[in-house]
Amino acid sequence: MLLSAWLLATGVHWDAIQVFAWGRMFADNARTLPALAALRQTFDPQEMCGMCCAVQQAKREQREAVAVGQDMGKAPLVIQPVASVVVAVPAAHRGVTLESAVADAEREAPPVPPPRDVA
């Protein structure tokens, strides 16, 4: 649905109608003219069909509507930086919890091996 909405907002439907009109014009022109002449006449601005004129008018109106919407003075989206908040833990309490303090008090020193004789 998002893709469809984006395509319609950008005017792709007018481009699809224009391609259809050109195909129809070329097929009609190719019946009476050679292919190269029919192609030239299809894309000649002086020989536009009614559908081409309608598409051109609709595109012009869409561009004007977008331009008018921009001139209405919409507020720009500005992202304000937020001051960072730092909460520091006092040095005396860093890493010391009740459980760790009790465990340190109950722990005995590790056994020390006897000295070795250097010979």
C-alpha cells in the first residue's frame, strides 16, 4: 500500500497513461505510414492526441499544486539537540554490593605453595 501511495503521489499513473497513448498513436499512425514516419509523428509535439493533451494538462496542474503547497509557509522540520544527562555513581559505591562485601569477608586466602629449592 505504501508503494502504491508513493507511486500515485509522484505521478507515475500519468506516465503510464502517456505510454499507453503513445502506443495507441503509434499503432494508428503505423497503419498509414512507414514505421519511422509513424514514430516521428507519434512524438511530434504538434501532433498530440486528446489523451496526450489531457495527461500534459494534468501533470502541469499537479506541479502547480505542489508548488502552491510549498509556498504556504510550512514550518521546516528541525531536530533540536537534547542535552545529555549523565548520572555518575559515587566512587565509594562502584562495584560494591552487599553480596560481594560479605563474600570477600568470608573468603580465606589461597594456599601458598612451599618455596622451591634452587639447585
